[in-house]
Amino acid sequence: MSCSGFTCSKNCLCAINLLYVMVSMLMIGIAAWGKWFGLVSSFQVVGGIIGVGVFLFFVALAGLTGAIKHHQVLLFFYMIILFLVFVVQFAVSSACLAINKEQQNQLLEVGWNNSQTTQRDVEKSLNCCGFSHVDVNGTCPAACFLSHTKCDTCAAKIQEHAGEVLRFVGGISLFFSFTEILGVWLTYRYRNQKDPRANPSAFL
């Protein structure tokens, strides 16, 4: 059977959704691993990653079930949700790739001020204190502060890699956004194809 046929569309949809299932499980596993080993102590960060992973898992499960059973309702809602995810993800990935250093610094400072737990995690892992200045009269879990040696600000250390991280995240996100629009197109085509094993006169 040619790749434009029913079976090929079904297999492609199943493959895409299996990929999404694996990605979602990986996200959940990495977040749980980071929390378990104390790499990330912020419940907001861990909860956010796990939440996105669970959402992606259920979307992929709906798509996989709809593809296997050729279920029209499931495929319709899957197609709509996947398109909305594509729009959001494409916008975020484009922003990550287009953001300049000044905007990076503003976003980093906003994120820094939102969570003291995240501040402590960053200070400890990067061995730095404070965002833009070091408060010698304050507290800091960094090794340099505890040993009374000179500490760099966290802004300086974060900005060393922020651009690379944003480009990497933006590129990966952009890649997956194109797989999502491919999934939308495949779902639309698959919904309008007749199952050769079904009753030829049945309405699809």
C-alpha cells in the first residue's frame, strides 16, 4: 500500500504519538529524579515540568487511541488540542530564538525574584551569591560565601550560558512544533480516509 493510504497514515500517527509518550515520560522522570536527588528543591519548577509531561502524555494517549481505533471524536479533539499546542510552542520557540541580552537579563531577574527556593538552588549549584550584587551581610549557601572567599554574582554566571540554553531550547521546541503541525495534518487526512476493513458504506 502506498504511503498515502489508510495504513500508512495510521502508522505515522501512531509513531508520532509514541514519540510524544516517550518524551512525556522522560520529562516526568527527569523532574522526579532531580527532586529525589535534591538537584531542584522548588516544587513549582518540578510541579510545572511534571504537569507539562502529564498533559503531553494524555494528549499523546488520546491520539494513539484515536489512531488505533480510527475514533472520529478522539481524533477531532486531538487535532484541535495539538494545533493549539503548536501555536503556543511555535510562539515560545520563536521568542527564545529572537530574545536579546537585555530582555534575557530582565526575564532572569523576574524569575530570580519570584522564588527564593530557586535562588538557593542556583546559588548552591553555580557557586554564586545574589543576582546583581553580593550582600555580604546576608546569607548564601554557595561554597565561596561559606569559605569567606570572593563570590561572583549569579547574573554574570547565568548569562554566560543563558544565550546558548535559549537557542538550544528554542531549536528543540521549534523542531517539535513542526512535528505537531505534521500530526495535525496527518490526523485531518486520516479522519477522512475510509478503513478498508470496515463497511464501505459506513459514514466516517
